[in-house]
Amino acid sequence: MSGSLYAYFPMILAVGVCTGPSAILSPPTNIRLNSYNMNLVLSWDPPLGGPLGLYYNAEYKSSVSTYRTGCVNISTLECDFSSENISVYGTYTSRVRAQYGVQSSAWGQSNNITLDKDTLIGPPSVSLFSNGAVLEVDIKDPVFTISNLRNVYHLATYNVSYWKQGQDTKEKMITQLHRMPLNHLNAWSQYCVQVQINTYRNLNPGKPSNITCESTTNPKDEAPWLPAVLVFVAVVITSVIVAIVIYWKCKSQLTCPKNKLLEDFRDLMQSSTDPTMYIAMKDLHPIEELFDQAPTKTLSMEEGSESSYSKISGPDQCQDHGLEYFYDTV
């Protein structure tokens, strides 16, 4: 009887060895606390040999606080602490444990991280605009989960690299401007630009932007709207001048100036001592040239005049009757 019991003892021991350790749940593995554009995320891998259907609890703490609950009974392998009350200058650590039914694993500890020094800064957004032989570079900062780039890194700069497509030589410049021109480029050529952010405080280099390319044009090219504007201005000025000329011409025709001219000329003739001038003037009629363009206005002679032509109207009558009036009165 005792011999048969000893025969089964190795089998019982093997069952105990296989079933005993399986009751202990291992903690998660490869635990890491990371930051990208000022977020704070803990990630991990499942326990080695762990069963399916595990849940996880994660906590975090700063260098001056105790652990605080971040995620409870989650099935994913990641916990985001960014929505918690965290500082862009704080130093943090975290921990996570697995949960299976009523069983819990030991806590698995993460690394420490200081946000402003360890966060990975993403690439900026770059746009190019062609302006003749000049390219305008427009840079937009990556969006931070907490705060923004300029508030955290006051001295941040942009490392701008640009080159002519097909060439290996790159020109580099450093600036803090969000918009800047690239001068001294060849016309009708394509150039490419890449920008990287440098904070001078972060331990990780910023990710470079995508390579963006644009072509230059002729530096003498005029804006397409400029000729149209010049033509419009010329038409307006011409129209104003013509309107002014027509207005004054019409205004000048409101009176017939012949009566005044005839009176002045008659006075001149009467003051002359040479009587032969009257005969010559009457034969040649040079005074008619003064009335070729007489305006159409009714002309009234002075009251009490002995001439029968006291009322004259029309350009022809103004000329004919005015001439006879001159000779009669002279």
C-alpha cells in the first residue's frame, strides 16, 4: 500500500508545481511614461503568460505629491494623464498593475519624466508662397496639449533649411519669425524648405517638418490686376476732364458777347482821326470774323437806341444785325 502511494507522489508534486504559481498574477511589462507635444501618457505590455480578459489600474504622481488615480479597470494598454492637473514644468512618475477577477498583480513602476525637458516636440507646419523671385515661408507651431510653444519656450527658434531642387547643397538660417522671405533665388526655379524647432532647453530635438517645395517666377512679373487698375484710372480722369470742358463750354454759351465787342470796337473807331478807316472797314468787313462762333442767345440793345435792331436772337441774327448796328452807329 505504501509502495503504491510513493508511486503516485511524483505526479501529485508535478500538479502542485503547475497549479501553484499560476495563482500569482504578474505585473505588466515594458512600462514607459512618454510625452509628445506636452501630453503625459503611460503605456505598457500585458504580463508574461497572463490570462486573457485582464483589466488595469494606473496612477501617477509628481515629485511633490503622492500617487493619484488616473485610470481604473481599463482594458487598453495605455492611460492618458493629460487631462489631470499637471504642470508643463513638473516631474512625474507613474505605476500600473493588472487585475483579473479578484486577483491583482504587483505595481509596475515607470520611468520619471520632466515635461518641458523630455517632451518630444512635433514638426511645425510649413507653407510656401511665390512672389516673383522671392519665396515667402509661413511657419505654424505644433499644437500643444497643455499651453503652447511660445509660452513654454520663450527663446525657441526655427532652423530653416532650403535648397534648389536637384542640388545637395543646403542653405541654413535661424529665425524666430513665423513668416520670412527667402531672397536671392533664381527665377523660374523650384526650391524646397524644411523647418525644425530648437528650444535650447529640451533634451530631445524637435521633429523636422515635411519637405515643402514651390517654384519662383519672373521677378519683373506685374500683378495681373495692375494694368486693369491703370486703365480704369485713366478712363476716370479722361471722363472728368471731358465733363469739365463740356460744362464750361455750355456755360459760356448762355450769353452772346457780341454786343460788348461791337461797342468796344465802335468806340475804337470813333476815337480814330483817320476817316478812311470807316470806308475800308465797311468794304472789307473784317469784323465778321469776330462772330463766326457767336453763341445762341437773345441780344437786347441799350434802351433808347435809335437803331431799329433792338431785339435780336440767334447766332446768324446776332452777327448780321450786330454788323449793321455798328455801321449805322459809327
